[in-house]
Amino acid sequence: MAGWRETDAGVLRLPSGRAVRGRGLREGLPAGGEPEFGVYLLGKEPPPVAWEARWLPWPDFRLPRDPALARALLAEALDRAGGARVEVACGGGRGRTGTALACLAVLDGLPPREAVPFVRRHYHPRAVETPWQRRFVLRFATLPRLAR
């Protein structure tokens, strides 16, 4: 399946040209089609979906419980976004989703200091809601990787 269109709701075009959709789960599935892969940033396990999905335990207004898992799942999302419809979502679609999108921008090569302004400019002006979420983005490139 083709990736997201630039005009689809919540779509962020990363510096490499890959597109990822961010959204708030409370708002329901937007127009533009179903994803092929999703990463869901919630404090409790999300309900099943019809597409392949991963759950990243991440309480509202906080940080991921396992930063190495966050790095691994976001790296997988970035890799898949090269040819598939990938979405990243939390309850409201701003704080956790914005933070994850900023981390994806860092993985995609954007300097960490530019990632939050980039996401606020191209996704949502209030993305990345807390000071600790902003610090998480700044430190994201140095997070440990999952042991294999």
C-alpha cells in the first residue's frame, strides 16, 4: 500500500521525505485510510486493531516506562514508514504523540534541538507538552538500545 498523502489529517513529513501520521485515539480514525502499522503510547494496553501494532507503555503527561523500548519501537516505525502507512498515537495526540514524532525526526537526522520546533510547526503547535518531554527529545539520540 502507498504511504500517507501530505493532505491526510495528522501527517508529518519527516526531513527524509518519509511520512508518519500522528493522532489522538479519542478522536477516532481520521479520513485517509487505515494504517498498516501503529505504535500506541498509552498507560495501559490498547484494544486490538485490524493492522499490525505495538504498545509502548507511556502514561499521560509522563515519559515512556522503558526508554530503550521507545527507541526500538520508534526506529521500527521509521523504518516501516519508508513504504507503509505508519501512525503514532496516544489519547489526545499532542504530548506523547508529539514527543514521539520529535524523536522520529531525531532518528531521521534532525538535530535534537530542532526537533520540537519542527514538530510544532508541521504537526501541531502544542505538540510536546511538558518540560520533561522536551528534555527526553533532547536526550533521545543518546538513549541505550535494546539488547538483542
